[in-house]
Amino acid sequence: MFDNLTQRLSHVVKNLRGQGRLTEANVQDALREVRVALLEADVALPVVRDFIARVKEKALGAEVLKSLTPGQMLIGVVHKELTHLMGEQAAPLSFATQPPAVFLMAGLQGAGKTTSSGKLVRVIREQGRKKVLLVSCDVYRPAAIEQLKLVSAQAEADFFPSVPEQKPIDIARAALDHAKKHFYDVLIVDTAGRLHVDAAMMDEIKALHAFLKPVETLFVVDAMQGQDAVNTAKAFNDTLPLTGVILTKLDGDARGGAALSVRHITGKPIKLVGVGEKLSGIEVFHPERMASRVLGMGDVLSLIEEAHKAVDHAEAMKTVQKLKSGKGFDLEDFKAQMQQMKKLGGLSSLMDKLPGAGQIGAGDLAQGEKQMVRIEGIINSMTPAERRNPALLKASRKRRIAAGSGVQVQDVNRLLTQFEQAQKMMKSMGKGGLSKMMRGMKGMMPGMR
Amino acid sequence: MFGFLKSRKTQPVPATEVATEEVAPVAVEVVAEAASESAATAKSSWAQRLKSGLARTRSTFTSQVAGLFGVGAKIDEALFEELETVLLSADVGVEATQHLIDKLRGRVKRERLTEASQLRDALKAELVDLLAPLEKPLDIDNSKPFVIMLAGVNGAGKTTTIGKLARRFQAQNKSVLLAAGDTFRAAAREQLAEWGRRNNVEVISSRAGDPAAVIYDAIQSARSRGIDVVLADTAGRLPTQLHLMEEIRKVKRVIQKADINAPHEVLLVLDANIGQNALMQVKAFDEALGLTGLVMTKLDGTAKGGVIAALAKRQPVPVRFIGVGEGLEDLQPFRVAEFVDALFA
């Protein structure tokens, strides 16, 4: 739906080829495209403005690397700045207090506070704190307390019961008292979703905070939030001394510009991200990955990195060359490549970011992903010798492999055809560049038109 | 819409409280206007609700726009640029913003507008033009039961919307049955049951996990009891969770088995706080279910779902209701003229 930033830029910088430096004149149009890309990613306008100014400052006069176009160079600068703005590295949760360490959850309605509370248990346990107590101060939404109770049970953590007739502050007092008496390591306090403009509700959470003196006050933000993220973040940050942010629903296809807005406005680190509804769906925040996502450009970056390396170590080029010639590229590499793809977040997120891949439907991708698992299975059923030299594979071996991986011989044959195409693709990468590679990839992935 | 419209120079601090008071007299005026439009007594209270719900939008928007359209100011490039800023900050999105600005430029040329203040009415007119196709109130025909299926991403406000809809239909003397199709999220069933209790409406739910079966049962039961409207809740899902999108397709298929004409209405619930991703959501759910309408919730904050304009441009689906508050009556039909008026009052 949205044009990829790289694609946009490639239009703008077409006439910039051969210029050795980024200058005021030649970045002007390109920066406008960056601006549009950020706005489409829901980064708030004031944040975009500040950001563009910074990028401009950094980019002007930067020397264009041999192997890069000015456009790529600019994206490099943008990405670096974006990563910088997102906070360089992951920020850990703090437990630096006399137990129980209180975690207070705050955010708008439907941001994902209760689900995140349950997910937090897992993160806390991983860091060696065993005894966790959860309590809900949401006396407003129907069945909110029941929800946290069920979530706590799923997370195998203790739940401190409360009822809607109680006052939130009384619930908090009782829960804290209980946590102290029973030597809990951590007390997670879930609160009702509230609008930042609802003064009474904001006062309530302020009072809760003052009483609980939490070591972590976590602001829960929906990754899909739009321009208004600056307002909510500002208001919550003004009311509560936030210590960190949890970004939820990151498994959607929103680019998550809200992350940047919130980070920029509050200056507080994004500590965790929520993906999916399962309680295991929580991860440490990676600023770098988020930067790529906001820009919609995972792959191009690695290409840029590749180019950087090429400049630095001519040695590495040789290996790449060997790969590109298609000679050393065997089924083992093929498998490794697929695993790498998986690490990058699977086909869908990868294809999303490749220019020109927009027309591939999501359903096709899901099929492709299933197919990838199957392909891995098939390759795993081969002997090392077969993987190195697929020419060995004749009818009888194929039957064995098919039986071993639970597929039909046709599937094995299909894999081999795909592998040959991939080999060709590696070769063409050296010559034709990305667009040609894309064509190759579409051919390689089954079920794609 | 137009939640927070700050000027280029100010820091992003929405001085909402102060601004709200400033525009209060104007608000009253429009309430009166809206009320006179319709004889229904309920109308004025709805207009009032819309007013107060959108007060924050209007205040920020008005103070912003008033500055732009100040008396004696001339139309120039800087003004258009400011206008662009205003629209973008309201989540209108790049494409729809560009569209509106282009239209405005055309109008300025055609009608030889020179005063900045004239631009205000022009922008209003353009917004009304753009949004007009989305105003199609939900029409409940004589199908018995009339099945309404709700879908949306997690936390959009589906269950709350069902509670409010149930109340609304009851007020129209329709009997209502709720189907607790969210069998996934913890306590979703209990949440709907609570809404049922408050409205004195029966809720069909099941401890076992198949949403399609629950809704099927609800429709059967509604038919045998002569219930007018069935509201079917579903679990929140992100369009990227393909297996869940597949599941909701199945839910719709099974509903069709219970009644070949059902669901008579498929509503997507959108959170006004959501930015440009709303476009993706509408697209994905429309592909999966064939949407017949939208409900935009949480319009009582400072986010005002300007994304409606982006939708009008890209993926026009009628907006059936908007939610402007937490009360049971705060879910109201979407009326473009009033909506835009409210924003500019």
C-alpha cells in the first residue's frame, strides 16, 4: 500500500548519480520523501520536523561511499539517526529497590496493559525474580479484574483479588501490604485504561503512583497509534514520572511511528515490545530493528552494511564473489539463507520491505512460509554429501528423502528446481542488482504470482 | 478528528482545558442549530454529547485554525503549508491531505478567494464533500433476527461497542441477543456478560472454544425466540495474524449456514487513536469479511480519527457510528455535516 522509502528515494535521486557529496540542493527533495515516509509511518509531525532538521545537519557534506548512491547514503544517515533517537540499545527493567519492587502499568484504553502485565511475569522470572504478585486496580471496565486473574493463572503467578466496589487506592494498599508480608519480589499493578484528558482519572493514577512508589512506571502504547501519540505521551509523562515504555501489538503491520514519537516526547526508553496474544509474546526492544521498520527498509540496510564491509575489507568480497558466481552455493547455504530470512522476521516482513514486493498477497506469503518449513525438513533429510552436491540425487535417493521428511517425491523435485533458481539468482545478484534478484525470488517462492 | 493541531512553533503541549472554555459559547450555538434541525428531543442530547465529546478536538482545532484564518490575513503559500500541517497532525494522512489541499487550491483559483478567512469555509466544504459518501446510517430491516457481526483489532473497543449498541437498539424497542464470540481473550465472556446484565439482555456463551459455534447457537436461539437483533462479538485480531483472519472468515461462513442472509451487517471497530494503519485494517477485514460499515471509537480523547478522511479517499466504507464517550449513550450515528461543523464551530 505504501511506497517503500527506498523506492521513493530512488526516483528523487536518479539525477543525483555521480555526485560525490550530499549537498543542501541534492538532499532537499530526498528529505521531503523521508518526511512523507515518516508521516505515513505515523511519526508525529513535530517529531518529524525535529528529526529532518537533525538529519539534514548530519547529512550535509557527508561523503558518498564508492558503492552507494547518494540516496542510499542518505537512508544510511536517516537510519543511523533514527536508531540513535530510539535509544541505541535495549534498556533493562530495574529492580533496584527493597522488595517488593512495584511495577505500575499506565496507558489508554485498549493499549494492552492487562495482557502486558501477564507477559511481564515471564520477563521478570527470566531475570531471576521468582515471586510475582499481580493486582488489578481497574474497577471500571467490566470483567477487567477477572481478565487479570485469568492472565495471572496462565502466567502461573499469584493474583491478589479485588472487587469493582473497592477504591483503586485501597486495592493498591492491601496488595502492597500483602506483597510485603509474603515476601514477594515483584508486585505488578494493572490499572484502568484512561484518557490523558480525563483529569479525575489522571489524578487517580497520580495518587496510586505516590502511594506505591513504583520502581518501574511503564507506559503501555499501541504500536498502531497515530499522530496523537505525542499528546498522550506528553500528558502521561507530565503526570507520572514514567520509567519506560512497552510497545504493544507490534506483530501488526503498522510501521510503529508512535514508538519514535513517544520516545522523542518522553525521552524514556522503550523497554519491551509485545507481539501476539500468547504470554510468551514479549521481547526486548531493539532500536535498530524499529528504525528499519519505521522506514520500511529492512533489506536495503543490510545491503548498505554489505557495501560498507566491501569498502573496508576487500577480502570479504572474494567470498561474496564465489557465492555470486553460483559455484560454492549448495543446499546447505540455501538452508542457511532461509534460516536467516526467518531470523529477519519471516518472509512476510522481509517481502514487505523489498521494493516492488507489495503486490504479493499475505496469503501467498503464509503459504510460502509453510513451504519454507517443509523445505528445511527436506534438506534435513539429506546426507551432508547430498547437500553439497545435489547432482547425486537420483530416483532412489529422492524416495528416501521424501519418506524421511514426510513429503512426496514431487516436493523434493520442486525443491531442487527452486534451488537451481536460487543459484541463478545468486549469480544475477552480482550483475543485475536488486530488481533482478526480486524477480528471481518470486520465481523461487512457491504459490507466488 | 483533528485531535491535536499545534502550531509549528509551539511545543507539543495541548492546552486543552483552557482552550475548551474559550470555545464554549460557540459550542452552545451549534447545539442549538443541530437541535433545530430535528424535532426529536433525543437529538439535542446527542448533539450535546457529540459537542462535549468532540470539545477537545474542536478547541485545539479551532484555536489552531483561527490563527490561520485570522481576519485580514491573505492566502499565501505559508498558509497552505500550515493547513497541510494541521491536516497531517490529525492523522488525515499524506494522500488525503494532498487531495484536500489541491482541491482547496482549485477552489481558491476558481472562486478568486483572497482572504484567509474565506479559506475556512472552503476547507469545511471540501471536508464535507470528501466525507459525505461515508454517511450512511445503519438501517435495520425486517430480517429476524438481524445479525450484526463485529470485528476489529485487539483493544479497539468491540465488546464495549456491543454494550452500547445493545442499549441503543433496546431504546428503539428491539429485542437484542448477544453472542460471546470472543472465546480467546481472558474474561472476554465475562465482560460481555456484564454488559448483558447492565442492559438486561441475554448473552449466549459457551465455555468451549469455537466462536463460530457460539454465534451459530445464538442465531438459532434468537430465531426460535423471535429476537430482533443479534450482536456477535469476535476476538480481537491483527490483520497480519493470517490464521485468525482465516478463523473469522469461517465464523462468517458458519453464520451464513445459520441464516443465508446473515450477517446483515459486518462492522469493523476502529480506534480513533490508530494512525494510518487503519487503512490496512479496513482493507484486510474488508477482504476477509466484506465490511458493510465502520464504528469509530474513542473520539473523546484528543485524537480525532482524521483517518476517516484518509479512508474516504482510499477505502470508502460507511461510518455507521462514532463513540464520543464512555457512557452507554455515547455511541451515535455518524453525521458528516454535524461532525465537520463540530470541528469548525
